[in-house]
Amino acid sequence: MTAVADQPSLLLVDDDPVFCRVLSLALGRRGFAVAVARDGERALYQARAEPPDCAVVDLNLDGDSGLRLIPSLLALNPAIRIVVLTGYASLATAVDAIKLGAINYLAKPADADEVVAALAATPGEASAPISRRPLSVNRLEWEHIQRVLRDNGGNISATARQLGMHRRTLQRKLAKRPVKFSIES
């Protein structure tokens, strides 16, 4: 992960080998010295050997949470710029990622240009676009389920009880991909 004089080092942590290969090549063409790790343990091993300038971390690392990496990466390099990627975007996890120290959060599929822009963005940027449309009822339901699930520490049964629904119904809802939402006006 050694960065050349003008190349910032970037640690890409994702368990999808095809996505890692494509994104790492694209980020390399955009001036980053990219190292890839497919799990949290390997990511920390690489970061301890040479703390990266930037990190792009998948939220779901083969059943483990990529959010767990954020405090460790920040401890190794307090100036690190971390972007969290996920295929299951929810406002609750985005807020958690930012609270832990990530500077940005992107929903997959995100391309290299979006990642570079997210890494360059100022946290809490006032010029971020605001949607003029309210979230759909389906999206609001997804967000609420994610928030209650997080509050219950990922416990499906406790979440189902709190939401007043059957456990299998909740599992079916969680198995679906979330409804997309747009931040464009």
C-alpha cells in the first residue's frame, strides 16, 4: 500500500472479488495507490503495516459489519478519510457511519468517480442537494425497520415483536433490497 509521492494510499475493503478488482483498477487510474482486503481482519493487518490515507469500506463484510473497522482505522491514522459503501443503504446506518467517523456514505452500485467525489467532499457539506420529494411509504417503512433492528442489536425476533409483525414477515421484508431514494431535486 505504499503511496508514491503524489499518490494517496487507499484501502478498499469489500468481500466481492469482482467489485474489488473493477473498483481498485478504476481508482488506480484516478491516482490512488490501492490495496485490497476482503475482510476486516485482513484490512486491519494491512492498515497496521502502513496506515492508509483513505479507505472505502463495505458495510456488509460476509456477515460482519464494516462499521467495526472505522474506529480502528481512525486510531491508526486520525486524518484518514473513510467512505462506507453498501448495497443496503438506510439512513440509520448512514448516520451510524458518520457518527463513527466516516466522512461519507454511498449506496452501491457506486462508480469510481462517485467514490473519488465522496472522498474529496467536506463532511457535512452545506451544498449537498436536498430532495424536493418526500420519501415513499415503502422507503419510510424500510428506514423504520432498519432503525428498530439496529436498536435491537440485530435481533430479528425482538424487532418483530416491537414492530408487531410476525418474525417471518420481517425476514421477508429484510431479504428484499431496499427501495431506492433520490437526493436529487
